[in-house]
Amino acid sequence: MGLKEKIKSNERIKKLVHWSILIPKQTRPRLWIKWFVNPFYHKKGKGAIVRPRTRMDVVPWNKFEMGEDSTIEDFSAINNGVGSVIIGDRTKIGLSNTIIGPVRIGNDIRLAQNITLSGLNHNYEDVNLPIHVQGVSTSPIVIEDDSWLGANVVVVAGVTIGKHSIIAAGSIVTKNIPPYSVAVGNPARVLKQYNHQTKVWEKVK
């Protein structure tokens, strides 16, 4: 049995390790994790930049990776506490984005401002308990290569946005979007798709 499995199997040790990594009653890692663990444990490609006013709630038990020449702009929040956050090459995360894993963002992506990608949902089934004590469930979000999401877009858990797709500003994406699509609205629906035979973006009837 490996170290990780031993920690998981012993509730007392698990709580102690959790306490040593996270500030109690918060989702933020302690300073020693930020300074001495994250820079060496998580992968950051050549030329990747995390702006100084970004909130990095990143812990060592899930992955955080950034590809080459990718950028996370100021006032964004990245959280991998319940699932990995993987960002590809040449991808730009705009101002004030919130990304809560599990999320995989491909190469050459553009996320505008105030976008939320959350692979997390709170459980709520027991009406006798506050929602925040009922735990969470997760389902991965995937943003495939070459896509562009406009300002104030929300993508919910479990959604895949296909390659080279455009999501219009203010859209709420609740279902998968096929590759080479333009989607808009709440909930987002596909208005156009690229026809590779005619080489034209055609309206969807």
C-alpha cells in the first residue's frame, strides 16, 4: 500500500494531513504549500504566466498544469481541491475567471472576462441538513482546442465544448456543444455549424 492509500485509509491521519495543507474552515492552502510545494509539484510550461493578483487555491492531491505560453490574468481564481485543472499551450484565461476542477482546457483557447467553469456541484438531497455539509459531486468540464468563450459565460459540470467552437457572451452552457459550432443563450443552443464540404458557417435549423 502506497503513502497516499495509507493516508486515505486512516481517518485520523487524513484529517491531520488535511489540516496541515488547508487553512481550517477555508479552501485556501497554507503559505508553506504555496511557497514550498506547489512550485515544485505542479507543472508549468515555458513562458506560462500566472498574474500576481490571481487567487491560486491549489493543493498537491490533484493536478494543476499549465502549458507553454499560457496566461492566467489578474483577479481570476483557480481551485483544484476536488478535481484537477489542466490548461494547454498558448491558452489565455481572461480577467476575473473562476475555474474549479475537474476542468481540462485545451490548446489555443481564449476565455474572455468573468467566465465560470465549475466541475463541482453541491449535494442537497437531505433537507434536514445544510447543503454545505452534504458534500459535493464532480463531473469533468472539457474545453477542446481552438475555442473561444465570450465574457460572462458559465459552463456547468459535465459539459464538453467541442473543438473550434464559439460561445457567445452571457451564455449558460448546460449541454455538450459539438465541434465547430457557434452557441448562444440560456441555456446555450447551437445557432451555426461549420460545413467542411462547403467551407461555410451555416445556420442550424
